[in-house]
Amino acid sequence: MKFSIATFAAILLVPFFQSTNAIQEDDFQLLLGNKWYGSLTYLDYQSQEEVTLASTVSAEGFDKNPRKGLLTFEYPDEPSANYQEDIHVNGSGTKLNGQLVVNRRQLSDGTIRIYTEDEGKDNDKRAIFYYTYEFSETEFSIIKEVQYTDGSPRFIRNKYSFTR
């Protein structure tokens, strides 16, 4: 039996990352446990300046139902901004809170990276939203990028970065 170089390379690369367009049942288990500490950096609508706030997040519920959980975001310096976000993954794993899962990768170090897209309005303009969710046992980030439908360049609206 003969193997081509491409087949051999593909076999070798499978352990380094796995890519699919669906969230796996146990992906969000990595978020459970101790609280995450870090920051939110966002582009202010009025000043167009970046603002950074200290932030924490904790996750719960994914151990009871791997497709449903709750993230609690807290801002020690602005407690009035604290909020909770329900997380829902549809049955096929192709939607995360209504956002289309474009790609899901598991890197060789166990890090999960999920790319999603959605449409809506940003600053009263029609836009496409690009989200990147990345988490491992020690790092967790969410990046929201915006591209207005008028062809303006894509930019980062906000980024959460946490460690534990």
C-alpha cells in the first residue's frame, strides 16, 4: 500500500489540532472551577479610545448540561456593570447563543478555539460580528470584532482576557 506525502502529512498533523464546525459536548467544561481574573478592553463609542476595566468571570451549569451554562461577569471598580450571560449551544453544536459556529479547533495543548459570526447593529450601523472564544485550563478570552456592511475595515470592539 502506497501513501502520498500529503496523506502522510495529514496523518501527522491530526494530533496537533482538530478542526470542525461544531462545538463538542465537553468544550465548556474547561471554564468550570475557580474564578477567572483579568480585564475587559473595549473601544468607546464616543471617544473612540480604548478603555480597560478589571474584570472577573465565573462559569456554572455546564457540568449539569454541557450545552447550557451561565457566565457571571464582575467589574470590581464598576459593580453597576456586573452582569450574567446565559450560554446556549444548539443540539448540533453549530450555534452558540444564535451565532453561527464557523470553526472549532482543539490545539495540541488542549486549548479550544471557537470562531462564530452573527449580524446586527453596532453604533446604529448594520454590521457583521466576528467572535473568537479561546479557552484552556489556565486562559480564557473572548474577542468581538465588527465590520460594518458599508465596507469599512474590521476592528476589535471588545476583548476579555482572563487567567487563573
